[in-house]
Amino acid sequence: LPLLPPAARGGSTWEGEAKATLRLFGTRRMAVLFPLFWYTGFNQPYQLNTFGDRFFDSRALGLELASFYLAEVLGAALAGWTLDTASTPRAGALRQLAAFGLATSAAYALALSVEVPAARAHWPTCSTPRLHLGEEGVAVPSLAFFLWGLSDSQVQAYAYWLLRQLHSGGDELARAVGFYKMVQSLGWSVGFLLVPSWRLPPLVQNLATAACGALGLALALRELPPARIDSRSSSPLLRVVRIDGERVDESAVESAGGALQQQQQQQQQQQQQQQ
């Protein structure tokens, strides 16, 4: 069957969607969330490449990467539990941002404790002997690696959750996610651009990446979900209520209630017509 033009299907063109997504760069909300979204891409080039390649030999790095991505799984599960068990969306957001802040601050502090001696010994390359498995001194960078994986999945899970909280479904949510992925990819690209030590010393990479995370966290506190749900709001949220002790998506409850009310009205109209 021939495809109908977008206008006939009631949809928009890809050019229109692209322009609508790019216009989000001019909104206050996305300007506030930009540093946090940027950090989710900017962080890993330093963590996995600059730090990992310098402090671990090839065998140790393989194990450290496995530890990093195992921590990613655990962090995502922890973020889901933290957000799902909160009494309100805002309470869940504050708990999750606090967990992310603690984990990532500890990781950068541990990394800084080994980056500073390397910088003092060999500036600006900050070169250091690569550690073997079981070697003395490997515990500190290993713990930093694990905490980076834990915090990275937490902040990415939070970013997706927050977008759903602040935007209705359909085109609006798709544009918000598209904006997030653009900013994340831009941060990723710039991060890899700065990986060579002759472009930016590793110690400076550590401080710059940590600063981006701190700025993103601070600004994210200014764009939180509402503490309470306003049922009159035209912007639907992913809301949760309790029914008989079980957590239920409030938007689904409202949809079901609206459908039932509409069905009752139709039945009343039919009865009036029959009379």
C-alpha cells in the first residue's frame, strides 16, 4: 500500500521534529539539565581510557572493566528501587541524587589520591607504572572504578526517569529524549577529544570531569518533579499511588476512571433515547 504523506496521517515531518527538538536548547528546563546530561557522556572517556589505561595492565584492566559494568547493573537496580519506593516523585529524586553524589564524589576523591602523586612525578603526562592484579596499591583505583560504574548507571537511570516525569508521552517525550541523547553524545565526543595527555593533563581531566558532575548535580536540584501531584495539570506525569498496599501508576488509574465515566454517560444517553 502506498504511504500517505505525514499531513494526511496526522503526523509531523522529520524536519519539523528536528526543529522542535533543537528548539529545546533555548528552554530554561533543558538549560538547567544540560550539565547533568553532558556529564553522562563526558565522564567515561576519562574514567575508562585516561585513568584505566594508565593505572592497570591489560589483564587487570579486563577485570576492572568487568567490575565497572557489573557495578553499572547494580547501580541501575539501586536507582530503580530508590525511585520506585519513594513516597513522592520529588522524594525519590532527592534520594537518587544524594546516592549519585555520594558515590561519584568518593570515586573522584580516590582517583585524585593517586593522580596527584603521578602529576607531581611526571607533569604533564602524569605517567605511572601500571598495576598488576594482586599488586599492592591496586585496591584504591579498583574501588574508584567500581564506584564510577555504580554512579554512572544511577545518573543515566535518573535522567530517563526525570524526562518521563517532566514530559507527557508521544512527541513531547521523544523530543526530550532526543535532546538528551544529543547532549550526551556531544559530551562523549568532547571527552574523547581530550583523552590524550598532551591535549589535557590527566589530573586536569579528573578535576574537569568531577566539576561537570558537581555542576550537573547542583543544577538538577533546581529542576525536580513536584512534591505533590496537581490533578488539574495538563502535563501528565508518571505518577504512583497506593491501592490496597500496592503501587499503581496513577495515570493508568485516571485513564481507567475516565473510560468508566464515559461508558456510564453513554449508557445513560442510550436509556434516555429508549424512553
